[in-house]
Amino acid sequence: MAKEDTPITELEQDDEEDDFDDEDDEQEDEEEEEEEEEEPVLTPESRKRAERARMEETFHRISSETVPLRVHDVLIKGNKKTKESLIESEIEALKTANSVQELLQAAAIANARLQKLDVFDSVNITLDSGPPELPGTCNVIVQVLETKNPITGDIGIFTKPEARSWSFEGSLKLKNLFGYGDLWDGSLSYGWDQTSEVSAGVSLPRFMRLFTPVMARISLLSQDWLKFSSYKERSLGLSLGLLSTKNHDLAYNLSWRTLTDPSQMASESIRRQLGHGLLSHLKYTFKIDRRNSPLRPTRGFAFVAASQVGGIFPDYRSLRFVRQEFDIRYALPLGFARAALNFGIAGGVLFPWGSEFMNKPTTLPDRFFLGGNSSPVCTLGGPTSLLGFKTRGLGPSEPKREVKKSSEDTNSDTCERDFLGGDLATTAFADLSFDLPLKVLRDSNIHAHAFACAGSLTKITENSFRDFSFQKYRDSFRCSAGFGLIVPTKLFRMEVNYCHILRQHEHDQAKTGVQFSFSSPL
Amino acid sequence: MEEPIEGEHQQHLTLVTRKSCFGLPTACPSCLPVYIYLKLANVPFDLCYNLTFPDSDQIPYVDSDTYVAYNNEKGGVIESLKEDNIVNLDSDVQDLPEWVSTIAMINSWLSDAMLYELWVGSDGSSAHKIYYSDLPWPIGKVLYLKQVYTVKQLLGISKDNAERREEEIYRRATIAYKALSTRLGEDSFFSDNRPTSLDAIFLGHALVTLYALPETSVLRGKLLEQPNLVIYADKHKAQLLDVASSSSSDPSSSIPRRGPSNWSSKPKSQPKRERTQEEKFFRRKAKYFLITQMVAVLVFLSLLGGSDDTEADDADGDEGFDYE
């Protein structure tokens, strides 16, 4: 707002000279008359002093009472490419302001909104006096400076020590190509043995009469799950962000998804799922986050609920499912050593719909998978993490295909299993974080924590829910506990934990010991 | 029928193929031979359909717990089943040069002709029904076009040589049918009156040609020129149908989704198909007839109504005139 302060001050000076003398304020008129009489005698210094006094008085007046003022005209300058209608729609509130206070507030909001469009290098809003024949009015001048270089690019190589993989990522952004505040971007990310994505998208700050930004994105995503579940997923899709506000988000996605198994080692359930599918789903997310920090929350709560309905349009043969997940977090300050108790519970359920839905399996990539070393405190958005368990390291599994290469190594591949994911997932955690008694660590925000987590992943489709009992559900829970050191940085949170597995099932992949984990709240 | 030669895999087999249509348990030219092979071997098996992966070379496959015999490994499912000692009908003949060369001829010349017929030589309606009818529209369309392109590449067809290649493919198919016809004679099977994989492979090809390809198909016409082959195919089809329908109560053996009426032998089903075609034609004609009748009635009514009005107008006018 610093850019804005100076012009507003200018406004006040202008007002003093031009506007306010026209107002129905006798006192002011008298002052000005006196000023005019005294003017020839005054030295520049005393004149300055008088001006300052007058300004102070005006400020005092603005802060103490409502000063009526109407906007006569809004002038937009400096937009060579940007459409005037876009800027006008962002500064709409200015025109309806009825007082100086309202106008200042509206100007601050309009400035922030214009800056947020990300297509201007600078935005200045100046409030000028209105035409002399219309007392009590002012003109608003919006001076924008468009970005000189509309192309920006990022490039980088990222490593994930936890997964022992690295990826190359690059993106190119084109701003304001058609003058509608449109942001075009293309990005490429290539991960060795993992996930690759090529995508291009456009976002418009407003489309037709919609007040929220609209986003469209085409992407080609390739994910490799051969190691964990013997399949590769390739998906070519179009996603549309229909509504996006602080708490609500509505998005539509249409994609062509192909599951293949180049290794030819898939287990029976995976093998039956290979093929093409059209995914057409609508996803609504409600999110509220009142925690004081996403990396080290010590106070507040967060709630996320996401509902997804698949198979709505345009073809009846597209994949039909309903997916619901929720996540609740609460951080309780304990009042000493910045200690806080964080706890959370997350759950999700997936079910197919349509004819014979009772007997149908759910589609593999939509299922829930637990495990991986991401911090449960950081990852908000559904049941995903369970410390101590490897990525996709628990839940229903099946033996992979058995290939006997020779008579000697008959037992070579027998232990390998495919993790199939579950339709009902629940996770819960409690985490006590506190500062360590060393000043160096405290200053750099390095702190310690002790945690316990539990999670369950079960299958309920294909009539499995008929044998579902509370006892079985309770038995399906896996638990782990441990302690560790947390190093939060600006971008991510690093944890070094000692994790002890309290409860696991026969085929789970879990390990008691020291683990590193990196998680980003973004 | 030959007793199955069962090896160490005693588990129940499941055959995964493309969907059932045209009155066949599966109309995919690479899946049907495997189905017939297992039927000829009298092995109990389940039949499952994969409806979403038309471009996979893994289909058909036979699996049983952790054992899988894929189509794209070890020379195909039948060869894998033989190699792994699960089902082997060819133990006595597989080294005979005539037998091997006949298999090679079917797998090359006749299979090329089938590819050409399904993807290039016809309007693609059969291919669409066999492979894409359960896929959402854009995916089915794109995969069809991709497959047409691939087949053209595979058969070496370009704009310049299309006609010559077509001629060549059909010429080879004719030679093959003639040779097979001579070899079969009036026997029930190709070798020594016992079923081998050669019977399964040829029956698969012949039944798809006779039942799944359109009636205008050139390849179908070439096959019909060899009556003993047609009789052979129909006889086995009826036998397989009998097996399938008699075991319908048996849950281990799967039944094609179509009723047994579609499983009748060719001379019966042929006129039936023609009748349905005729019916369709008559229905369409009837529709046109009704529409034209409707239009005629409407025109008649409007003209009649119009003439009434004019008459009334005239009468009024007359009256008015009279009054004046």
C-alpha cells in the first residue's frame, strides 16, 4: 500500500485547495479567506507551516467524522494492452463510495485486486478533485504500468531423498496475451522412474459475468506405480476451475485415463483393471484453515471436506463413482516452551454407482492409499500419511504374477505383492511439539516432537461390506509412534524421526527406525 | 475329444477375452482360437471379458492365481499353455513339417486377410462392435483410427499400392483356403481325426469370418467357396454350442451372453439374419409410408379447410355483393 499513500496525500492537498472551499462548511471558508488576505505577507516557511496545519486538520476531520464525497469520473491510464473493462470491473467499488473514508478503503481494495491480477508492474490510484461546477465530487485516476516482459520462466531440479528420486521441472508463463488479464502457462516436469507431466493452462480473472477466476488446463500426466502396484497410469485431461473463493472450490475434470502394465507382472485384480477409461468428475472442496501456521501450527483449527462425483457427463460409459473425504485438525497451545498439541482425524470413502454397483470394483487410481513419510501435521486434505509405513505400504494386497525363469530360483519373486488400495480409509494422529532448551535451536525455529498415528485401509466394494464388522474394522488399524526433530524452512518442513511400529499386518511394508521426511504445506 | 494333459497347475483357469457378440462367445480373431482350444481340450475354465482395452496385445490371456499366459509372450497363449504343460493337444504333431507350415500359413496369410478385412476393407462396423462398443465415444473413435493406421503400416498399404496389396492379400487367402480345403477333405479334424491347436486356430478364424464379417465381405465369399470348410466350421460350432448350453448349469463354465438361438448352425442362422435385414428394410419403408400418409392427410385437410374458407369467403362476398 506504500505506493498508494503518496497520491492519497496529494488528494488531500488538492481537496484542500479546490474541493473543500466549495463545501457547505462556513468555518473552512473563513479560514481560506483569511489565508488569501494574509498571503502576500507570508514567507514560504510560514506558508508551509500553515499548509501543514491545514492538512493535519483535514486528517483529523477525516478520522473523526464522515466527510461526504462522490466519485464523478474514473480515468484509467497506462493500459496499452489491458482491456479497460477488466480494470473497471476490478475497481467497481470506487464508483459507489459516498464518503472520503469509503473511497480510501475502496481504493485500497481496488489496488490490491489489480496487483493480484499479476499483469501490472505497478498500480497507482490517485484521487483528484472533481469539476469545479460539481462541488463534493472527485475524479479517480488509476495509473497502471503493464509488465514490460510478459514472459517469465522457471527451471529447476528437485530431489526427493525419501523416495530416492529426482525430477526436472520447468515452466513458462505468458501474461496478459489478449489483454483480459489472461495468464497462460506451460509446464513440464519429468521425474525419473516416477511422475511426468506436461501441461498448459490459462486462467482468466473473470469470465463473462462470473465474479471468480476461471481456470482451464490441459495436461498429460504419466505416473509410474509399477514398483508398488504394477501399473502405469497415463492420463490426458482437461480441467476447468469453475468457482474458486477462499473457502469454496468447484472444479470439473474430463480425462482419458489409461492403465497399462508394461512389466507384465501385475496381480489378478490389477490385471482386470487395465485398459482405457473416461473420467468425468465434478469436485467440490470446502476448506477452512484458521491455524496460525501451516508448518508449525500451535493454535487454531482446520477443516477440509471434498466431494467428488464421477460419471456425470458426457458418456454413460464413463467411470461412475462417488468419493468423499474429510480432514479435521486442531492445535491446542499448552502455554510453555511454545508447546502445542496437534491432533487430527481424516477419513474417506469411495463407492461406485450405476447398474450392478454392488458387485463392481472401484477404479484403481481413485482408491485411497496410505503410507509414505510425509508429515501428518502438514498434509491437510484427506487420509494419506501414516509415519513409519512406506508409500503404498499397507492395506489390501495381492501376490504379483509368478514367473519361473529356471528351476533354481523358484522362490525368487514369491514375496512381491501389489498394493491395491482401499475404499474406506481412516487416519488419526496426535503430535506434541515443543521448543528445545537451546537458544540456537529456538532462534532458528528448530523444535522437537513426539507423535502417535493410526490408520486403516479396507475394501468395502464387491460385496465386501457384507462381512464388515466393527471388530474387523478395529483389527484393520495399524499404529506407529515416535519422536523426532523438525527443521521448518520457508518452503518445506524437514523431519528426522525415530519411528516405532506398534501394530502392522502380515504383508505391510513398515520399518522401525530413523526416517527422514520432507513435506510441503502447498 | 482329447483328455487334457494336466501338469502341475491344477488350479482353475480363467480366460480373459474381448466381448461376446455376433453369436460367438468372443468375436475377437485372436481370442476365439484360445476359447476353442480350451473347449477342444475339454478343460473347465471361466470366461471373463475385458471391455476397455482394445489395443492391448496382452489379451487374450489365461490366468490361474499367480500364473498367467499372455498373448504377447512365448508365441501366444496356446503356445504358453503347451510349454507350461497345462493344456497340450499337439504333443504328437507339433514337430510335423506340414502341420507347422499349415499353422504358419493361417497365422500369416489368413490372419493378414482378417486384419485387412476388419480394419481396411470394410466400413469398420464389425471392428467397432468387437472392440469399441463398450468404450466412451471419443476414446473408441481415436483408438479405431489409430488401429486403422497401425494395420495399414503393418500390411504395408499406402495410397499407391492399396489396390495391388488388396489383390495380393485376397489371392493368398484364396490359396490358403483351397489348400486347407484339400487338406481337410471330409475329415472332422485336420490331423488324424483328433483336435489340435491347428483346428482351434482355423476354427477361430473361420467362425469370425463367417459370423462377424459383413455379408458383403470378400474374405467371407472366398471362404464360402470351400463348402467342406464351412461345414467343418459349422459342425464344430454346433458341438461347442452344445457343450456350452449343456454346461450352462455348471458355474465353472461360462456361457456367452447371447442365447443359444444365436448358436445355431450356419444354414439356419443365415436366413434368419436376412429376415432381420428385410424386417429392418420393411420397417423403414413402413415408417416412410406412414409419414407420407400423414403428410397427405395434412395436405388434404389444409386444402379442404382452405377451400372451405374460400367458399365461405366467396359466400360472404356473394352475400355482400347481393346486399349491395
